[in-house]
Amino acid sequence: MSICEQKRPTPEEALNPLADKADEAAALNFRAPRPEDGPAVSALIRECPPLDVNSAYCNLLQCLHFADTCVVAERNGKMVGWISAYRPPAEPERIFVWQVAVHEHARGLGLGRRMLDALLDRPASRGATTLITTITEANDASWALFGSFARRHGADIHRRPLFDRDVHFAGAHDTELLVSIGPLGAQSALSVKEAS
């Protein structure tokens, strides 16, 4: 799992870091994806290195079969954020977050955090007691996002190797660590809503 959400401020933003951020954040809309979102999802992921680029067909299937556990964030009708997630069939108490993408024009708004909150507010996420994802050791943005998520939920965070660089990726990709955050429950869901 990868996330690209870090942004260096422009000189204008450095002088006035709060300029227009509240308006931009208020203009965001969160919804389930539709199959016709597939091309926009593919384009957004391509614009967010180091995310792994999936096939267009994979993104279409996510928008169709996993729409209830995926999140599209729009601003003024343009897709600026995406979360792909699903409930593993053999572990229905878990929700797996695959990718988090935030367009460069929407960074600095806490969009990754807000999309995770929107995901947990979905009926399809009810009953999930653990959020899981995979993160490479060097992915500081993902560690920051999910570390913050765990703290806001008062949940424990555990990690262990899942897909090894040499064994599973033939040396072509860094080891992916399985990150488990939980337990999630009514208490943490309430605190997230209060913090929004």
C-alpha cells in the first residue's frame, strides 16, 4: 500500500498557510465510486507516485464490485482523492485498505484522514474491528497517516512482514509490512466523528 500526500508549500502558502484551505476542505464531497469512475481512478493513481499502477480493468472492478468499501473524494466535480478497500472474505472482522491517493492540488487538507473516516462511516464497514493495510518501511507518508489514525481511534498498531522483497517480489519491490490497527469500536468511531 502506498500513499502520496506530502506537499511542499508554495511561497504564497508559506506566507499565508491558512489561505483558502478551509474553503477547499469544505468543498469536498465523499461518495462511493461508480464504474464510470474507473478511468479517473486510473489517472489519479498514475499522478500519485509511488502508488503501484493497477490495470484499468482492476480499477473498474474495484469501482463495481467493491464500491461499498471504496471512497471517491471530489471537489468541484473533479476527483481529487481515492481509497480502495475491501473486507477479506475469510476475515470479515477486518477491513483492508489497499491504496490511498490524494491529488497534488488537494494536499494539505487532511484528505487521507477524512477519506478513512468516510470509509469507516459506511454501512459496509460496520462490524469491522481491525483496519489492516500494507506499508513499505520507507513510506513515511503512509506511516504518518495510519499512525495518526491509530492514535485518533485509541487503537493499537502492530506490524509484521507480509510480502518479502526477495521471496514474493523477486527483488523488484520493497518488503510490504502488514499493519493491523485495532480494536476499532463504537468508542473510537464516536471520537472520530467528534474530532471532525
